[in-house]
Amino acid sequence: MQVEDFGQLFKDSLHRLIGFLITAGARRVDAEDAVQMAFIELAKVWDSAEHPLAWVRKFAFRMWTKIFGRSRIDELVSSFPDHIGRDDDDEIVGQSKVIHILRRLGQWGCPP
């Protein structure tokens, strides 16, 4: 494929890909970051990508899920109380189990 084709794909699909991720639940800034990272990676494999639009869309979605997972886990962990009382034990145990599961899910991120 030609370099011009890459530029045309970028122009034609940038806003649609960002919109796709926003529709999936991404914040605009995260969608823009994920799409930008996807195009950077696509440029590296441009000569071997058989279906570049599908490739960049899939990669952008995976990047967003990684970004989303990290930020969501950080939000949950930051809301975890520093000090607990006797009455809070059951709730804290439940929250810590959820946080542990979310951290494990983040480790299972799909490679591009």
C-alpha cells in the first residue's frame, strides 16, 4: 500500500473512529488518545496490514479498554478509605475483593 493511502485512511476515518469509541463509552480525550496510538501502530505495520481500517478500529478499541481499565481501577483505589472502623469491615472486605478482581482483569488485557 502507498503512503498516500495511509493519509487518506487517516483523513477519512479519524473522526468516525473517535465517535465509535465515544459511542462505546469512552471519554473524548481517551478516544482521541486510543485512535492516535492505533494509527501510530498501524504505520509500523502498514505494508503488511491486509484490512487497515478494520485493523486500526480493533486496535483503537483495545487501546481504549486498556486506558479505561487503568483509569477506572485508579478511581476505585483512590476512593478506598485510609482508616476503617469495626463497622466498616464487611464493606471493606467486599470492596477489596472487587478491586482485586478488577486488577486481575486489567492484567488480562488483549494484546494488539
